[in-house]
Amino acid sequence: MTDTNDHRSQEVGRDAMPDATELGPSISSIRRRWWMHLATVCLALLPFGILETALRFFAPQSMQDVAIDPYVDLQQLEPLFQLEVPTNEWKIPEHRMNFFRPAGFSAEKKDATKRIFVLGGSTVQGRPFSTETAFPVWLEMRLRAAFPNTNFEVVNVGGISYASYRVSKLITEVLQHEPDAMVLYTGHNEFLEDREYGELLEAGPFRTWLSSMSGSIRTVSWLQEHFKPDTNQASQMPTEVDTRLDHVGGLEKYHRNPTWRKGVENHFDTAFSGMVRKIKNAKTPLWICMPACDLIDTPPFKVELASEIPKKQLTQWQQSWAKATDDQLPPSQRLNACRHCLSIDPLDAGGHYMAGRLFYEQGHIREATEHLTLAKDLDVCPLRATTRIEQAVKRISTQENIPIISTPTLFDQRDANGNRLPDGIADPQLFVDHLHPSIKGHQILGTAIADSMIQNNLFMELSRPSDTHLIEKRYQALSQQHLATLSEAYYARGKQRLKGLRRWAAGRVGQTPEFDRD
């Protein structure tokens, strides 16, 4: 009985097996079909490839033209450097000295010269002092100490109040001058100038991405050049920087505006990625500095409560805020008052700053960092790079495999009690105000960039001593010689500029005759 059942099951199994012709298309048939689809796609893209190649060959985009920015129109900006024929040097002309300091380089670069451009805002320039003590100077000295037989030209291209979209224009220009490397320090000045983002935010990320890609795709940029619409969505920017705080009552223009803030941060993302892409396409080595600022000693520059707070809750907030700011009360009671204020308005930058300071003074660093960072990010007048801007710098640098100098980590040298132990917050003693490093801070940053360049074999063809102590000894000697050349008047002017900068940041332009903007 068992044998009969087994025989029948085998017959059923054979009957259930499909014929080879019923197995569907063969592997070779699938491959042929796949290749046909691929050939169809390639054929469809062929006209575009031919057009792109033809435009790149017969109508190349001028290096003088900035890659089209979907947010702002900067086509009217003139080049920063002008050629002085008698000396055959490129120099920054006198009429640009309201925003830059003197800088220049030879029009004919010698083989033994290594040229590095450092671009950004007033931090690059060394404000409130000047280029003589800015980190590009210490970068050059460190490199000279490591390679004493090489001529280094480190050109300071730091513009006062220059945001990333203006720095991008400068990058397009200096790439024509044979740089051996470039350094970027940008991100703090993004909220200074007026521009509109409404229509561009509504356009969605795809159109913004397409516009930003025009610098890489010649067909897109050519179409934009020849078929511009009558109405331009991009904000028309003045030839030179014109910030809100440059005008009397400028601080009053800042209000809680999440839409505008998002537009500014998206604009930075687009501008910064475009800068990195341009430099990489030019095959120029690049170093990026993470912008750093003071969190501990810098309260928000402007605070606004939410407009929709009911009158009863507003009264409660006022009562709690009076307790939070009363330094005669115990810290625990003041913190409870801060918590109550933040429960009424979680986006209150002032409440977060007060809570952060109280936590910091008690040594609760994690809580302090959280609140102090929110105080910076929620500042109604953001004069420091927000967390989203910092994240964009890190993300883009990582994606493009660019060396990044973590300036906040470099400046993290003391804990809450002043001990030399990192606590995750940049040391406020290394800043002279809300974001400008002290001279010591500039020395630390310049040295770190130079050491990173050496460690990454930027100058492989140059011979240098393996003795790091010898390099340090030479660097200290060069530094002391340089500092000895600076007069007391240099430091006095820096202190005077610092007073002017503080009035400017507080929105008090025009209230004192000796005002010196930054």
C-alpha cells in the first residue's frame, strides 16, 4: 500500500512541474530587454549631452560671473582686486577700504611661491583689531616655521559684514589667481541684510536645487542668461554691504519671523555648497573653519515674547521673570522661575539664556549648553551662526571630504570653574565680544589650520624638519618679532573699534560721534 501511494505521489509531482517553455523569459531575454531600456534612455539623453558639450566648448561661462544664486542678484558686484600696472600687482583699491583692509599679490606667481586665500567676514579680517593679528597671519608664520625656504603668500580676503552669498562672488574671482589652497570661515553674517524669500520658499526644494545647479550645468546657466523672465524672484542686492544695523532704528526691523529665518538658513546651505563645489571643481585644496561664538557672556541681542500670550499668563510671566533675574534669590528658586517663564513661552530667548547661565554657574554643563544654544538660535536679532548653519557647514564638509577645523573645540579650554578642562563650551575668554576671537584665539586658530595642512600633506614636495620642537621654536620667534612691530596705537584703535562694534550690535548707531562700524 505504501509503495502504491509513493508511486502516485511521484506521478503527481511530475505532473505539477511546469514545462520549460512556461518558466517565463530566459535570463538572456531579460538582459536583452534591460539593454534595450538602457539604450533608449541614453538615446533620449544624447541631445542634451551634445548641447552641454557644445555650450561648454563654444560658449563657456565667464569666471567673472558668479554662479547664479536663486535667492539674490549679485551680478552688479565688481571684482575686489584691481591690477596696478606700474608694480604688476593685484591689490584691493582704496574705495573698498570701508569693508576690507589692504592686501595684494604679484600678478606673476613664481614657482617657489605658495599662495593661500582666506575668505570670510570680519573674523577673517581680525576685527576689532585688524589683519596684523588675524589668524591668516599666524597661519603664514606657522607655515614659514615649518618650511623656512618657501615663500608663502597668505592673502586676507575678509570683508566686514560679508555673508556667504557675497563671499561666493569673491571665490569666483580669486580662483583665477592660482591659489595653492583656500580657507573659508563664514556663517555669522547671514541675517544682516534685507532680502525676501517668500516666492522662493513656495517654489519648493526642487526649483531651488535646480537654480543652484546652474553653476555646474552649462545648459541651465545658458538658458537662464538668455531667457530671463521679466520679473526676477531674486532680491536685488546693493553693490556693497548695507546691513539693517547700519541705520538708526535698525534693531527695530528684527521680529520673530520663522519663515524669514528658514529662508536665510536655506540660502546659506545653497551658497555654502555652491562655494565648496566651485573650489572642488577648480581642484584647489580647501580648509573650512566651523564658526565659533561666545555663548556664556553674550545674551540675546533682542528678545520678543509671543504676541498671542493671554493677558493673565503675561502677568504670570512678568512675576516669574522678576524672580528669575533677582540675584538675591537662591539659584534653585530662580531656575524654577525660568522654567515657569519657558512654560508660558518656550521660544523666549531671554528665558533660555538666564536658565543656561544659572545651570552653567552650578556646573550642570549639559543643561547649560542646551539652553545657551537655544538662546543663540532664538535670538530675534541673530548675529551669530545658528545651529542649522553650523550643521550645514559640518554636513557639506563631511560629504565633500573637506578638512574642517572645529573652532569651538579648539576654544574649549576651561570648565565652568575656570579650570583647564574642556566642558563642551568655547571659552569666553578667547572672544572679545559675541563672536570675534581675541588675539590669542586667532593664534590658536591659525596654528591649527597650518598644522592640519601639514598633516594632510598639502606641501608634499617641500622638505621640512621632522622635529616639531624646532618648528615650534621658530614659530614662537617669528610671533614675538611680529608682535614687537605693533604699536600701542594699534591696540588702542582696536579697543575703540570694539566700543563701536558693541554699540552697533545693540542697535545704537548714530548715538555717538566716534562710532566705528564693523
